[in-house]
Amino acid sequence: MRGRGQELGGTFALGPRWVHRTGYGAMQLAGDGVFGPPRDRDEALRVLRSVVDAGVDHIDTAQFYGAGTVNELIREALYPYPDGLAIVSKVAARSGADGSLPRHDEPYRLRQGIEENLATLGVSRLAAVNLRMSDRSAAPDSRFDAQLAVLVKAREEGIVEGVGLSNISRRELLRAVAQTEIVCVQNLFNLADQRSMDVLVECAERDIAFVPFCPLGWPGEVRHRMLGNPALAATAARLGAAPAQIALGWLLDLAPNVLLIPGTRTRAHLTENLAAAEVRLDDVARAELRRYLPAP
């Protein structure tokens, strides 16, 4: 397993790059429901600059976050980008007028999505692009193969460094790695929702970065229930950390190929999230969290 170093949780390979295991997810910079401009544009720009100032070198985004608003914020705050900054995006969805994210995954639309990301971010190449699966059960293998081929071609042309996958099953991962190199997988995964554990394990065995989205649960009641879990609260109090830091630290502790991308709209929460890399779980904490989570 190719992890090393301790700063920001150590590092792991993201394709040809090495990035810190604690990164930043830019989704929350969009307006409510990942739609439209941010609540506080100036603070959003300050957050992004603080991310880089803190040493984070992995930012996750998408053109459909805020209908392009988030990519524009990243460019305004950080361009020209510092050396070594890995910007990862995803394709196969678009921003609907009502804030929904309908499928946008015909092969030619995937290529269009990559090019739109490049244009709004002001770059000629992305560190990785994830193919976001929206309906696993309905997609035939031939469709998946055709979608994957678009990203492979983009990599061959040099506009994408690595091919990633998002919201996939273990079967889809195995089908993909039989055709090409996969550098990262981004699935829903956190203390309270571990349904993608088989995907994480497969990625770990293959030295593929596993990037859990919603690492603190879905915003709202789901997140509140998870962070308010008595076992999590008790562990946090005993170790002198916030419940969110324990939840993020648990992910880093779980496997060295896990790359975190917690998102936030404020610098205060950013500082708290980054400090989760300093959390050290002991055997008692692991046992308690394993016993009581995932919560029903």
C-alpha cells in the first residue's frame, strides 16, 4: 500500500501524482441544493485561498456544481494555480433549472463536460475526471464501456491525467479495470453508511485511491443524526476532538488509500476539518465505533 508521510494525514498516489490524504470538496461553495451562487461570495473565495495556504493539494469539483459557479470561484481565487495542485472533476450530470442533477451522460456529452470544466477552470488538463454513474441498474455494459472510452480517449489526448469513477459498484469497478487504469473511485461512504465497503476493499487491494463523498453524511438531518450518535460523541469527548473530526479521522484510519474531500463554506469549519488528520484512534475507539455504527 503506497501511503507515506503524516502531514494532512500523509499522502497517497492519485495517478502519477502524490497528494495529501486530506483534500477539499468544493461542492458546498454553491448555493443551497448545490444550485446557483454561494451565500457569501467573498467568504467562498477566502475559503479557497485558505485551503491552498494550509497545504491542501487536492480539490474536488464539478462543472454542474452551481451551474459552473464553483469552477468560476476556484479560478478567481486560485488562478494561476500553484504547482502541484490536483484539480479533479466529474462528468455525466448537469445542473437543472430546479437545482436537480439530471443525467447528461451520452458519450458526446461526456466529452463536452470535460471541455466545459477545462474552460471554466482555465486549465489545459485535469488531474482526473470521474465518470459519475447515476443509475447502475439501468445501464447496460455496452453503455458503460462507451462512456469509459470517452475518458480513456481524453487521457490519451493529454487533457486528463487519470480516469476515475463515481457512484459505482464493485462489479463496475472490475469491468473498468479490465479495460484501463483507474486512478480513483468516489462513492458515498461514511461512518453511518458503509455500503461501499466492498468497493473500498477492492480499491485498497489494487492501490486505487478511494474518495468518500459526503464523509460526514448528507447535510441536514442525516448528518445531524450521525454526528449526534452517542458512541461518536463519547469517543470525541474522550479523545478531546469534535465528533466531525472523529468521523473524518475514522476514515483516514480505515485504510491508507482513503483520500478525504470534506467540504465547507467557512474558514472556521475548514480549520476543524483539516485538524481531523491529527486524530489518532485507539483500539477502544475503533471497537466502540464498530459496535454502534452504522446507525439504523
